[in-house]
Amino acid sequence: EPEVTQTPSHQVTQMGQEVILRCVPISNHLYFYWYRQILGQKVEFLVSFYNNEISEKSEIFDDQFSVERPDGSNFTLKIRSTKLEDSAMYFCATNRQFNEKLFFGSGTQLSVL
Amino acid sequence: AQSVTQLGSHVSVSEGALVLLRCNYSSSVPPYLFWYVQYPNQGLQLLLKYTTGATLVKGINGFEAEFKKSETSFHLTKPSAHMSDAAEYFCAVSSSSGGYQKVTFGTGTKLQVIP
């Protein structure tokens, strides 16, 4: 089965630093999403992205967060100035069409110290 | 608005026993319902989904779930647990108007299978 690839698998950063999490979607997929899971809590929707723009975002996705697809392949999540509470597992997900199965990556574990 | 409640954050069953993981949902529009499984250090994998039609849906690895609108439930079952079923299971809901976008997950149930 095709896979969504996320890098790095683990990222440790200092509070206030910028981080970029990367995702390589499945090649013919058009819709891209970021979710996160704080340890011991539920998986939470952050943002969906289609046709080079955000189609929906949650209240978590504030001005500190941004997404882009800079080179037509990688889909990135940037956190401008990390906070302790940003520590979580971040999952990228993609699908080919709006109403089709979501494929999740294996996640990036972000630790903010 | 939509939400999911999973009853029991940890469930233990003996190998060969019935697996029953409970999920109740809330949705203001007809829901799409999902069960995902997460193995250690891996991403979320779709087990099964209900969109429309037959209310008993079968998924991978012998799992099935039944959509019961009157009970707002979507419980996950498997007749006989295997050791390889040990994982965390997430129930999720998405409104039919939104398709797969903005899926709302439950808090998860960790399944332990005892030899």
C-alpha cells in the first residue's frame, strides 16, 4: 500500500525556536492535512490544505502555525516560535479526493524544551 | 458540531476471547464513522468505515462494527482476539457534508491481549 512519509521522526527544539515538519504525500493525492496528538490525549485536527491554500483550520491553528507546499511535493508545517505546549506527535494525512480514505504518516514526535 | 466518546481507555482480553470496544458519537448531521488502529511507533491505519448503506461494516484483520443510529453507537468487535491485535484503537466521526475533512477522534482505547 502507498505510504505518506514524514521527516524527521523525532525533533527536539528549544522554546521559542522555529520548527518545520515535513511530509511527502502519496503522489496522486490532492488533499493534505495535519493532525496532532498530545501525549495521553486525543488526535486533534489542525488544518486541511487543497489547491495550494488552506481549506479549513481548527482553533489550535493560530498565527504561529503555517503550512505550505513549496516545491509541489513536500507539504510542510511550520511553527514559528515553539511553546512547551506544542510538544506532541504531529501526523500528516493525505487523500486523493475529498471523500476518500485518509492515509496517515507515522508521525513526527516534537519535543519542546 | 461532532464528537466521539470511547468508553474505557484500557481494555484487556484473553487471547481467543471476544473483543468489544465501545464508541458513541454525536453529530448534528448524518455521520461518517471510522475506526483507526495505531500500533507502537506507527501512524494511524484505517480499520473500517461507515458512510451510508449497510449498517454492519467489515474491516481488516477480522474486525467489524455496527452503526446503530437509535443508540448513536458504533462499537468495534472481533470474535477472537489475537496477540497481534494489541494496539490503540480510535473511533472517529466526520460529518457527511465534510467527507473525510476535519475528522474528530475519540481519546482512544488501548487493547491488551493476554496470552
